[in-house]
Amino acid sequence: MKVIIASGKGGTGKTTVCASLISVWDSPVIAADMDVEAPNLHLYLNPKIEEARKATIEIPIIDKEKCMRCGACVEVCQFNALTLTDDGVLSFPEMCHGCGGCFLACPFGAIISGERELGNVLWGKVNKNTDFIMGELRIGEAMSPPLIREIKKHLENNFKNLKDIIMDAPPGTSCPPINAAIDADVIVLVAEPTPFGLHDLGLAREAFKSLKKPIGVVINRAGSKAHNFPIYEYCNAKKLPVWSEIPFSKEIALACSKGQVLALFSDKYRALFIDLMNKIKNYV
């Protein structure tokens, strides 16, 4: 089973939920931090990083002696990483998404394979039942989806679906979280009972529903008057099950500020996340 914890914006408590869910998961699990631009799941889980490797993406290098300036590669590039000039084809490696279309389109074999560094993939263990993997995007690199795909490739090559995977998604509703969630079995959206929280939950639902995956909601910072807030009406109207509510509490804020896993903070919160785990497994 692949579970992804996502949100319509940053700061909703997504990583807090992810770390706690991993800590109570009752079968071997892989903790995967897909938020490669700002990974922080390791700050909660404190894994022992055992290995790391550089991740790269294939980019085109133009052989000017073979290039006949036909423009076929430029026409096939959806990302404007190639342009035709009076001096031949000019490439912009930082804009290349590594799709490989230009290699296939060139009829003269004038495109040579090169590479651009994306960042690092790191992996290790949290404990005997929990493996850990994360990515760190290279400073200056603009695109995170290729590095997210490198993490998934490592998981596929090394674990072959032998364990459950719980993924901490990048925040928001753009390409990075969609790339992270595309092969998930279930999506857990973390939201807050505020006007901004409702707005971003709506954006997240619209973005993720196209993947046709089960979606449930965790309401974070839920207060005693929160049930009167429209976010619950929205969930009811859109048939989004609310799987858990994390109370608006000073002790939770203090625990999180110290990097403590909420489910390990007290039996009360452990029971809350065990209940969330059971609801996810039963729903799927």
C-alpha cells in the first residue's frame, strides 16, 4: 500500500501527520520524503542515513557538425529547452525535463546524451521496521519532479512493493505533489478549519481527484467551535470523509517545536493516529 500525505499549502501539519502515522504503522513501512525542495521528515524521525547518490537527468547536447538545422527537435520540445538560431540549435539545459523526445525526433543523429545534476537521493533506516528515503534538490535547480521520480525509481528497484510506503508530499497543487501522488493507493489531505484552509482544501481536491484515488481528510488545529466552520460542510458536500481531527492545543505546538513525533508524545495522540491508520487501511 502506498499512502501519501498531502495538503493544499504548506504549514498545515502535513509532516506532523506523516511522522506520527509512520511511527504507529503496524507493518514494515518505508518513510519517503518527497518534498525535495524543503525536506524535513528526517527532523522528526531521526533516521540513520546509510547511503546517498547523486541524481541526474539526461539532457541533449547538439553536435553542430551533424546538425542540419531542420528544427525537428525544436518542434517536439514542449518545454522550450531548444531553439533554432542562425548558428544552429541552441539548448537550455536548465529547462529540459528529460523526456527524450528530441533524441527520437532528430533524423541526423545530431543530439548527444549529456546530463544535469538534480540533487541527491539519500536512504537509511529509522528502526528495524522502518526504512527511510529522501531527496535533496540541488541549490539552483528549478525542477523537482525529475528528482521525485528518481526517488520512486530507487524504491521500485530496491523494494519491489514488499513494504507499505508512506510519503510526505510537497505542499500545494502543482506538478511536484501530483508527481508524488500519481501512483499512490490513497491520498490523505491535511487541512485547517480556517477560510484559507478551506480554500486550499478545495484546490487540493480539484487537483488530486483527477488521479481517481481514494481521498480522506485530516483536520488539524480543530477547536471546540470548529464543527461550525464551513470546512465540514464542504467535506460533507463533496463526500470527503474526515478521518481524523487533531486538536488545537498548546502542548501539541510545543511538542512539534521540539521536533517530537506527536504519536509518541502521549497515549492519547498515539490512539488518535492508530485510529487514523485503521481508517486508511479499512477504506482502501
